Amino acid sequence: MTKAGTERVMTESDLTIDTPGIYNVDTMASRIARWGNSLAIRIPKAALDSIDLGEGDPVAITTRGRSLVLERAHKVDLEAMIEAITPETRPDRSFDVAPVGRELI
């Protein structure tokens, strides 16, 4: 519905995502469903294939206006993080205290 209360008519361009070099991915009507204590939505396999995502891949979900945006999550490079540590970024050890209670060995 538009703000004026009239329905917007869907066009063919609303139903197709053009992915250069791959193929057209038709969108699939879906409903939000309960999955345990969370909500879930099914994503068409063709849409996932077109962006090289599959089951188990980590993703980041953000919002842009009133839209959800699903993107591949960036992998954490632990080696690069360790190399980036400098004396200025090291934690202040002044808060360290001797072990107490069950921490004692």
C-alpha cells in the first residue's frame, strides 16, 4: 500500500534480480515463520547460488531504510589482528590482581 492508500502494482522488474554473467534470479514469495524462539524466512537457492552463499555460511544482516540486507560476513584474520597489536593498543596491566578463591592453583 502506498501512503495514499492505493495498492502499488508490481512490475516484472520487481520480480527479477539481474546478476551479470550468471542468470536472472526470480524472487520467491515467502512468509516469516517461527523457528524455535526466533523468526526465519526461506531464501531461494538460486538467489544464494548467485552470490555464492550456502548453508552454514556466516552472514551479516543489516537494515537499510525499511529493507533487510544480507551480506557475506567478513572472516576474522587472527594473524592480522595479532600483528596489529602495538604497545599503545595493549591492555593496561595496572588492573591485574593476584588470583583469589577458586582461581588459585
